Amino acid sequence: MLGSMAAIWLTFLLLIILFITAIAVSVSSVSGTKSLAAVDIKKGTVLCLDLSAPISERKGPTSLSDALAGSLGNAQYLNDITDAIYRASHDSRIKGLYIKAQGASAGIASMQAINEALNYFKAQPGKWIMAYGDSYAQADYYMSSSAGELWLNPQGEVDIHGLSGTVLFYKGLLDKLGVKMQIIRVGTFKSAVEPYFLTEMSPASRLQNEVYMNSIWSSIKDDIAENRGVKPETVNDWANDFSFVMPADSVLARGIVTNIGYRHQAEARIAELAGKDEFSDVNVVTVSEYAAAHDLTDYSYLPEVKAPKKNKNTIAVLYAVGEISDIGKEGIIGNDMVDQIFELSENSDNLVGLILRVNSPGGSAFASEQIWEALQQFKENTGLPFYVSMGDVAASGGYYISCSADKIYAQPTTITGSIGIFGMIPDIQGLLNNHLGVTTSTVQTNPNGDFPNIMKPMTAEQAEKMQQFVERGYDTFTRRVADGRHMSQDSVKVIAEGRVWDGATAKKIGLVDELGSLRSAITDMASDLNLQSYRVESYPKIEGEWWESLLTMEGMDVASMQSLDPETLRLYQHLEKIKNAPRVQCKVETIIIK
């Protein structure tokens, strides 16, 4: 009997292993990615930057739903892309770089960081960049504009239109449902709550959006102009003249592209540049494959950096990406981030400095304060330099956790600031009473025993106390910024008020120290410390692969939602965030920029 039971269990375990292996083989075949062993980087290799997949800040834990959706092999990450391009700039095996413009999707500051890396690559002796697009969306064109040769399909188009921002307002929907959003906020420009009690932008919100959007467009326009060797006003003319309706020969005549031709003609040109007869003879390696085949933590490829000894002179880069929450599994979770910071502090023997990479619109005010305090403890306990590198957005809570840094770096197009606090409590009494016919009756020992109660409106006293609570949070926030930026609190309040700033303006008013990418922060820290050799380690470490979720069935709930259309899924996620949001938040508004 025991032998039979053992055989059954062994068979069961064997079937699980075979099942996981079968899925792994299936996913691998769907994704079509090469294994590291299959990547052959030989002399004359052409690096390929494919802009068809969305570009995220950094790789995170993968799930079963990712594997089943076949998205594992398509994902691209900003740190991999930029690090690979910089490394390839000094790799004698890499001949040139081929950009496939196929519908880029990335944050504006991320695109600017890639543009900087491409220009660095192009500036190295013997390196060239060529781009081809059936059509160029504005994001495609921005990242491709650094190419020496810019090819367009004869039937294609180039869409340069400037920037626009759209905010969705929900008040009309809430009125129909009988739901009122009770808003408590500090800061005239703190517009994240406006969609719930207004039907359009307030004058203050419109002003701040116009100011930072014009500044961001000016930065993009200047980058394109410099890349194409034209005046910034010329780029504005392209945008104002509906470039996407221009025939290919007009696009060529105006200098927007350099060549008109079909894909096979462009690839024949790449073969020529690579010294081959046919494109099929060219050894093409994607940026993701190149990144995976190299130790990108080692900066000794730079002429001024020596190979570091193992585990010595390590710069830690701690990623803080997503919304800031008290609990949960996605984004920046307060307790998890605090634990990670203390772990770095306790194991800092080989660390020479910490760089916090922030790409966050903010979130929980409480969690932001806990992360800020943990970073203070890191500085006091280790005595090490602490820098911040801002990504696409580092606003509100994202700025809160950044403000105590010794140096803050941002891209000119980074969205930051929004130093303000708000609270939001829904009142669904109208929905229950008038639409659903549901009434409530409450028994309580104290006047405010049921507060907050979403089934009835706040009393005047409750609203007053909530306002005091929010104002106290705002006072703490502005004090943290004042101490971190070595400014008076009154000076901070002048530029606070919840106002959003672009990175370039933030530098002028003292919220940012330097304009530059994560790479700038890393190399500057190394220079400031007079390091001749160093490594870069990223945290938190990526734990868990998609196949591990088979054992816990984690991620199956997400997989079950794959059938929802994008709009329904977005609405569902938005309602979930409102339902689980903390009472008091420091968060920037969601604006759709295109």
C-alpha cells in the first residue's frame, strides 16, 4: 500500500513538472526570443531598437497571465535599453544601430533618456544610426530623429502635432448616480480631485497644465531641431502644418526625413552600411538581447572606469515605481519599501551611495511619510550620499519621498512638484435612497462613532476636523521639502499649492538640482566620490517567475480579466483604486497626454 501511495505521489509530481515544462516551451515558442546561448555578438553586429512594444521603467516579477498572454518576450525596459546603448557605444563589435519605428509607447521623460543615449552612441567614432518607419507617430519620430538616415515608406506619414492633455471628469456621472464626493484639500492647484466635483478644468488647473506642457513641448521641439539640424521654429511649423497629411515627397523636401523607400530598400542600405551584400547576412541583435547577454551592473566599459573588485564600491539604485500605497501588491508599498531601505542600511558595508529612482504620481500621504523617514534613517545611519533620479513623473508623494536627497536629478520633461494634500470621502446616500430605494439606520455610542460613513454626508464638525487633518499633513509636507531643499517653509509654500511643474522649471525654482537621466546621477555620484571603479546594483531584487505562480495560482484573477476590453478594464481598475484609497493622499492628477 505504501509503495502504491508513493508511486501515486511521484506520478503526480512528475505530471506537474511536465505541465510546467510544456507551458514553458509553449511560451518560449510564442515569444520567439533567443536564449543567451543563441545570441551571437560578433564583429560587425548591428544593434536593433524595436519600438513596437511598450517601454516600462524596469522589469518586475512576471506572472502566469503574462506568460499565457505571450507578453514575456515583447516587454522592453528603459534601464535595459539605455544601459545597452551606452555599453554598445564602446563595444567595437557593434557597427551601428537600426531603429524600427512601429508605434512607440513610453513616457516623455523616458523617450528623452533614450534620445540622450542614442546621441551618445552616434557621437562615438565609427558608429551610425539609421531608422525606418512605415509611418512615424510623434513618439517614434522623437526617438528616431537622432538617426543619420531617416527612412519613410513611400505611402507612409509622419505625425508631428505638438502636445495636448485631456482630463476625464466624472461629476456628471456621479450626479446621475446620486453620489457626491466630499473633498478636503490644501492647495489652489491641487487638481487631482477636480474630476469629482467639476465638469471642466478650473482656471488654476488650466494655467498650470498650459505652462508645464508648453515647457515640455519646447524641450522636445529643441531636441528634434538639434537632431535634424533645423531651427526649433521649423519643428513648430511642421506641427502646425498637419505633417501627417503631407505626401512622402513633401516630407522629404521639407527635411523631416532623409530618404523615401520601402522596408527592403532601407534594409539593403543597412547591409551596405554593415559591409554586407544582403540584409540577411547582417548579424542583427535586439537591444533586449544585447542587454540580457551582458552584465550591465559593470561600468568598466567606460574609458575612465576600471574593473571593480567583487562586491566593492557598489552604488545602489532603489526603484520606486508606481502609486504609493499602504498595502497591496502593485506599485510602491509603504512597508515593503521601508523594509528594503532598512535592509540596505544594515548591509551597507560595500555601498558607496544610494540613488532612489522615482517614477510615481504619489498616493498615500502616510506611506510617503514612512518612506521619507526611512530614507532619513539611511542617511543618518550610513553617512552615505543619497541622490534621487526622477523618471516620467515624480510628483506629490513622489516628490515627498525625494525631497531629502543630497541631489535631485530630473529630465527637462519630468512632471514633478504638486506639493499638496487632499482627502476624498464619497457620499452615496443619494444613490441608495433615490435610485436603489435603500435606507439605513445607525446606532452609535458617540456622535462620530460611524465616521467616516459613505452612506451619509459629513456633518459640519466632521468636515472641519478633516480640513484640519489635511492642513496638518500639508504643513508636514512643506516642512519636509523646506528642510530637504534648504529653503524657508514660506518659500516652499509659494511654489507649492499643489502646483505641477516640469523638470526644467523645477530646476529654476529650486525643486531640482540637475537636469539629466539616471545615468547622469550614477556617473556624477561616482565622480563626486572620486571612484576609479564601481558597480551598480538595482533594488528591490526581482523575485518570482511566472512558473512559480502555477504553484499558488497567483495572477489567475488577472488572467480572467484579459477578456475585458481596455476601457472597461480601465474603469474597473479606477473604481478599485477609489475604493481602496487612503483617506488622505498626496497625488497628482491623471492627465492623458498625446
